[in-house]
Amino acid sequence: MTTTPRSPRLLLLTTVLLAVAGLALLGMPHGQEPSAPAPSPATQATTGGASAAAEPPAGKPTAPAAATEPSTPSTPSAVESALPLHGEGAAGDQVVQRNLAAAWPADLPAADERVLLAAGRALLRADATGVGRTQWPTIFGDSGQTVAPAFATARFRIQAAIARRDHSPHTAVVHLVWAGTDRGGTFTDLRITDWHFTRTTTTKGASTWTPQPRT
């Protein structure tokens, strides 16, 4: 178990205060009761807010008490918030990505993860903004050309994305967190969308990840 080292500045202030108190007691006439000095901020920090000692009997000044070891200073919590504040912007995206990856550890080969992430991002962008819908005819069909996009391309941003197995080695899900401004001008972030994929094998033995229509 380690302890926090004492602050040199705090120890120096405590030593000076104790020396002054000792000189005041030595210079006081014999038999006169010393008045209790008001606790200074440094003394309070040193004693950690402990209650004052009992007043010494009249005519018998005592030597100043030894400095109490300062309590361990409180430090800001190292644990980050699970999610940044709404509206924080791109500055909070790294926090979202880091916490998302930590909550759901990687379980796919790196090559598969890269393919799935690229496909998941493209699908989300096509679904939200209409850009690239023709690349996915089995997902959007004819409606990809007739349904107006719900979000403006300029205000669309993917904040975080991970690809993980979905109950078996042959199925996967891309989990995306994103932000965007809808056609009414309302901006919202930390939206969540999942795209599911299945692994298919071609006649030549190559495998590909095929996206599944959203239900």
C-alpha cells in the first residue's frame, strides 16, 4: 500500500506556524493564560478538520503539539463519464468511441472488423442522408430514390462505431453512435443504429459479409 507524500509547501507553513506559536508562549509572562490562536487555513488543512485540542490549564503553557500528518489530498476521479454531455460536439467523440469499445471488447478478426465497419458506416450514411443508396439495392430498393433523406449531409457525423459478433461466428452487428440535423432543423446527437450482417461463402470459397434489411 502506498501513501501520498507530504506537500513540502504545507510542511513548511506548518513548521513556521508552530515556531511562531512556540516563541509567543515562551515570551508570555508566567501565570498568564495563553489565548487560543484562531486556526489558520494551513493548520486546518494539516489537521484535516479535526476538532481543537482542550485548552491547557492556566499558568501551565504547554509545548506546541507536533504537526499532524496531512490527510491524503483528494484528486479528481480518473474515471471518465460514460458519455459526454449532449451537444459537446466532435470533441466528445473520442470519449464515446473509447467507452463503447471498452463496454464491448473486440471479438472479430481485424480484417473482418475493418470490412464490417466500412460497410456499416456507408449504410448508415446512405440511410440517413441518401448518399450512396444505389450501392445497396437489396437494402433500399426503389425507395432509395423516392424517399427523401431525413438528415442533412452537412450536419451528419458518425461519433463512434464498433463491429462485433452477433451470437455466432457467421453473424455480426455494427453498432453506431451518430449525430445529425433533421429536415426540421433539430440537431440531436448520441443516436444509436445497428446494422446486422451474415457471412456468406461464394462458389469459389471466398466469404463476404452481407447486410440484412432493417426491420
